[in-house]
Amino acid sequence: MASITIYDGAESIGGNKIYVEDGGRGVFLDFGMNFARRNAFFDEFLSERDGRGIHDLIKLGMIPRIDVYRRDLIPSDLDELVPSFSRLRPEAVLLSHAHLDHSGNMGLLDPAIPIMASATSVAILKAMRDVGPADVTQDVAYISLRKREGNGLFLKTDRKEAYKGRQFCCPEGCRSELCDFLSDRPGSGGKNTKAFDGCGICEELSLPFEVKSYNVNHSIYGALAYVLRSDEVSIAYSGDFRIGDDAKQLPDFMREAKNASVLIIEGTRAGREGDAEVTEPMVYDTCRAAVEDTKGLIIADFSSKNFERLETFRRIAGETGRQLVVTAKDAYALYAMECADGVCRTKGLLVYDEISDKTRRKYETDTLASKCPIEYVGHRQIHDDPDRYILCFSFFDMKHLLDIWPEGGSYIYSACEAFTEEQEIDFVKLKNWLDFFKIRPHGFRFTDDGLVFEKGYHASGHASLRELAFVIDKVDPDALIPVHTENHKWFAENWGHVRPVKNGEMLTL
């Protein structure tokens, strides 16, 4: 008997953890972090205790009580609770893409569970782990094992055990350059450093379903949709997608999904009747106009994983006589993707020469310096000739302006709107920085009514109402399961075969 259990993501935007089972064997469709749930308890300065493993997340209901987690993340005061968790047999996680709301809790999973993902997603996950903070939420590509201290309540990083790489399966195969990238960790192999047991690549997985993957357009490269088939059932999973101006990728998925009995589809923008349909070419036009209207330094703020937006600003820079400047972390991610697909994205870019102790950033001193030669630009050069540059910075990079000390210019905000009170507070602080340096903001402004975002500077990575309706009507499934949405009502009002499933509920097929 086949079933679908949505452990998370049924009633929120993100946090997808969907378990599909047939004959006692199953797979997860994503295993992401539920930011809405997390933000209800935590913020930048209050977070789960890393030394308590999964304890805090279990107690606050941020992850489901299922027996799939790493044993080294279970403190002694959960020993009696864990046996009561639901026992599952996940044989893989089918990852749609590398955004944290789909991948952010995979670091908690038993490393024996392999991950199927596009080669680009695997490269991004590995780059995120190499440059990210040392906490369990980052342990996706490889893990740092913990061991119990004293009475077992505190879990300490094991300094002697090697980093353990996870097993990945890339449907399109894996280039030798990516295999090399996955087998090396910056800084490992040196004196007094932990060894690294590299990530493994398996050519195929023995799964309870025949699995086909399809490239889809989203606001991060490497996004996939999946179709799963067994003797009992056929299920299509959209992941996150949009059609936009490039509809070449979606027809293959829709054609295969049309033969599926169940469609699990994202609904981020469901019910947003007044949502403007902004496309990447429109973003290009709007942002280029802002650049052409600016004398002085340009700062472009967009998601660090929105590489399509980076290419938009690269194009604008080239056409307006400027050079694009990225952070070292950005350059490392671009190098990682080159290992996956062979496309060189660092050529012609400059890397900001941050004033810091670079000996602690091995990804920069060991890997970028030797395998991806980059050209640096420092704060003095930017200060002396600001009209030459577009600087890819976010709010959290504002401190570097104290070194650059720009005199005017423009700040182009090209990312999603603020959805929480904390995010709005960040914009107040951002405005203070911009006012201090007399930098003009584009993409947002403050009025008597508060924070207002200007249209045309950002294109959503999610399907619009029109695009959602188009895909659902074309696929015409027997059962429609909305996820990644806060608006099940919109689906129910428009289609009669909607099967709403709440978090933790099982749907027998």
C-alpha cells in the first residue's frame, strides 16, 4: 500500500518534509527548515543550542518525531523518548534544490541516507558547508561527528574523528571536476587539522520507485522536479518553480506528470491576486535604469544564491562601463558550480579584498587561490574610483563601508520583501547606514505609512497564479496536494480534486 505523509510544509511556505512510501520502503521529498516555526522562537541572537544536538528542535516541535536522525546528535535525556518515534525506512532524500527551506534540516539526518540532487545543487551544498559556520544545520554535504560529554547531556565535537562525507546521486551524472571538489575540504590534511573522508557519488540508487528528474526554472540554479512511479502509484512533485520568460524546461515535467495520479505542487503565491508578474528581463531594465542614473558607487543587494540575478548585474556592469565586485564566498560558490557544469562564472569578476584574517578562510587561501585565480579589489581602489564598480553587498556587509567610505551613490535592493517585524527592523538599520553615507536607495523606501517596496527590482522564483493554474490544468491529476503554501482555500475554490493534508497527516493512495 502506498502513502504520502507530509511531516512539514503543508501549511507554511517552506520546510518541506514529504515522505512517500510503498510496501514499507520510502523516500523523502526534501527535508527543509521551517523558518516560520523557527522564527517564532529564535532570532539572530537566540538560537538552538548546538551542543544539545536535536534536543531543542524536538522539544519545540521544529522537526518531526521520526527515527531518522544522526545517533551522534541524540543527548542522553532523549534516550527514552527516541524509541517512541515513528520508525521509517527512508532510502533516499530527493532534493528539489539547495534553498534552506528545502535542504536546511538534512544535516540532522542519518548519513546512511543518500541524497539525490542535481550536480549543481550538490556543488552548492558542498560550498555552503565549506564556508559556513560550524553547526549541525550546515552538516549537509559532510558532518562533524559529536560525542557525549560527562553525563551525556552535552554533545561535543569529536576533534579526532574525520569529517564524514555523505553519499550523493546526481541523475545527470557527475563530472570528474565535481568528484574532485567533493573529495577535498579546504584546510584538511594540514598539521593539527581533522582529516576528511570525502563525499561519495553513486551512479544509481535502489529505490522503491522509478524516479525521473526534470530541470525547472527557479531563483537558484539546479532546481529539479520529480516523478515517482511504482506498481501501486505515480506521483509528481513540482518542488519550487516558475515559468517566467523561459518555458523550455517545464514541458518535459508536465508531459510526464500528466500520466501521474497525484500532483504535489507548491503554492507560495496562491491567492495573491494583486501580485505583479515581474520577470528577470524586467528586473534588468529597472536595475539598469537605476545604474545609469547614478554617479558614484553602486551597491547591489540580492540573495547570495540567486546566481541568475548576479548574471543580470554582471551584464549591467559590462554595458555601463563598470566592473562587478563579489565577496570571496560568492566567488567560491561560482567556482563550485563550475566544477558541476563546466561553465566559468568567475571570469571578469573582481573579489572584494576584505580586511580580515584570511588564514582562517581556507576556502579562499587554499582553493580559490590555486584552482580559480581571482583578482582582488580593495577599499582604497573603490573609494578612489567609485564610478567603476558595482559592489554585491547585503545589509550584513555594511560594516565594510567604513573602510570604503563612499561619498553618495546608489543602493539597489533586488531581493524579496520583508515578511517579519525583525526584517523590517533590519531595513530601518539599513536606511541609517545609507543615510549616513548619503547613498540613495532603490527598490524600497520609507513613507508615512512605513516600509514600501518598489516593483520591478525583483522577480519571484515562484509560480504566479496564472502559472499555477496553467500547470494544474495541463497535468490534470486525479489528486492535487498543495504544499509550500498558506492558502489551501485558493486551490479548493478552483479545483474539485484537491486533497488538503495537514502536517503529520498520512494520505493513503
